[in-house]
Amino acid sequence: MSVRTDGVDRQSSSMSTFLNLPADEASTSFGRRPFALHHELTTHPLIQPEALAELAASLPPDEVEHNSGKVDAVAPDGSVPQADLTPSEIVSTIETNNCWIVLQIHEAPAYRELYDALFDELRPHLPAEQGEIVQRQAVFFLATGGSTTPAHIDLEHGLLLHLRGEKQVQVGDFPDLRTAQRKIERMHMGEHRNVAQPPQDPAHFDLRPGDGVHIPAFTPHLIQTAPGPVSLSLTIALKTEATMRESAVYRANAHMRRLGLKPRRPGVNQRSDRVKHRLIETIGAARRRRAA
């Protein structure tokens, strides 16, 4: 299935300072399936090269994720080569170094107002089933043209807001429910986020500046930038009460599987899910008390 992001009706979308979400689709699809959206961030001063260079210089190097962008669409073992460059050097040479780099803004004082505003605008669009936002973060993704981010999953819901260059995002499924359950369980126990197969039956989103896409948590996706100009996106990511409950079930299932049991995946038995959620919360609280 192919999705054109210019198919979103700008006039019928809810108008706000930065986010231009299709209100009806957001209320029914958020957290369930991907959908296209628009935004008004392309001229913001904090996305300009000088601001990004300052941001890169301000972040501790060990907190900056970066890899080579010249890789295959899948990297099942999670191993992707890195350039022997500092974050500032990667940003300043991004047009030619064949890399991608992730720059966090959620703890950067200069970005606090923008960061808060984006989540304030998103919050009213969340379906009631998602509950409150429990954790949140936001990162810039800067990449040389022609770069690939291998197929992977995230534990958070995301809005990818494209700012510069062109990018294709494929969002699909795991090959089967068993593969999905085992991979998500292992990731909750510390395994890398890359998946062994490309997204199955994917929706394709061709992004240009001002376009965006919602990617639900635990959903395989593959990102490829078009050859040529540097690509820049901002992703705002969030864990809700619903994703935290689901993560607790996956974590409990992983422990049960290590004991030789065959647990049911989240959503199959609500009573069982509640018990697992409470168990993980109790274990977490006990660990926090011991660490205090």
C-alpha cells in the first residue's frame, strides 16, 4: 500500500501553532496504525544548521547515537558500523560523511519551549484509551542523502516530522504474531531494536519538508533518505499509560518464557494482563526501594 502525504486535507485538519493533525484519523488511529500528517516547523530557527551544530556540541558524546548510513535494509544482529568522528564533526560534515546522527532535545534548555509546545498540541488528540503521557522525548535525525536506517521497532509511539530533503518511510508488520511477540519480549530485556525482516505489507510514506507520519509503538519500520541533499527530521516520542501497560506484559512474558512457560501475548486475556502489569510494577517498586 502506498500513502501520499499530500493526501491530508490541510483545511479539515486541526490547526495549531506547529502540528497540523488530521483530527478524526488521529482520534481513531493513533497507536493503532500509521497515518500521514503535516506540520509548520520548516522555518523554525532551531532547526537551522548553526543551531544544530551548537546542539551537537552541547550533548555528551556518549549520549549521541550515530551510525553509517550505507547499510542494508535489515541488520538482524544489530551491528551497524560507526564513523570515527565526534558528534560535532558528523554534523559539520554531514553532506559527505555517509552517516546519520540522532540529537536529543528533551534536556536541551534552548529547545524547552518548542519541546513543551509540541506535546501540549499533541495531547488533546490522543484517544482516551491511551491515557496520560507517562514519558516523552524528542530527537533530531540528521542524515546524509541516500542513507538507510535498517528496519527496527521502538517502544514508544512516534510522530516523525520531516524538515529537510526527501525521505521514504515504510511501516508494516512482523511476518507473524509469534515473531512479533518474541522480538518485542527480547527488546524489553535489553536486546537491540533492529528486526530480522523488512516490514511486511508496508504502507509507504514519501516525505517532503512539512510532511510527517505517525508510527505506533512496537511497529516495524524502515527509513531511507533520497540521494542528494541532507535529510533532517524531528521525531517526538511518547510512552502512554497504555504502552506502559503493554510493555509490562511483554516484560512479564519474557520472564515467564525463561522459566519454560508459554505466556499469552498482550490483549488476549485482560485479566491475565492486569496481573502481569501489577507484578512488574511490584518488582519495579521493590527494586527502587532497595536502590534508595
